[in-house]
Amino acid sequence: MQPMINRRTATKVKDGGVQRKNRHMPTPWLGHVVDRESPGRDFRHVVSKRDLQDFIDLIPDWAQLAEKLERIVLARPSSADGSYKFYHREGTGAIFLHAWHKDLWVERRSN
């Protein structure tokens, strides 16, 4: 027979507020993450992660500007060249730089 073990699974209440069980720090407090997705067949990323970091280093007051920025993603192709998404629950945002066609030419037709 196994001995009785009191495993506490409930969180503690201090000063009228429930304490977090796990001590996770939100990502924006640690800084942003530069991520790269595969561009797919017949597409390529126009900039590399290194190029992006070199550009960020040139921006004055970047730490203040990127305060709630969670990540920058070199993303899969899309109809837009880039996009931004704000996550309301976390209060953070992400920048997506989409891949371009390999030949780097895009034909636009005006109506």
C-alpha cells in the first residue's frame, strides 16, 4: 500500500488575489524573437534574420519602440508583403514579413 501524500494542486490566495501557479514571465519582457518559416516552393525571403537584426540595431530607441512586440516572423507567402497582428489577451504584437516570388517581380494590373 502506498503512503498518503498530500499533493497541493490549488493556487494560493495572498492579499485577496489568486497567485499564479507557474512563474512564467511574458515573452515581451524578455525581448522579441525573430523567427523564420519555410518560404515554400518558388518563393524566397527577401531579407535574412541577420539582415533584420542589423537593421534593428540601426533604429534609435528600438527598446522603447518594441516594448510590446513579441516576435518578428519571416513568414510564408501571402497577398501582402507584410502584416502586423495584435494579440489583445496578451497585450503583445507580431510583425510578419511574407516571402516573395523567386524572380522578385510582381505584376500589378490597374482597372
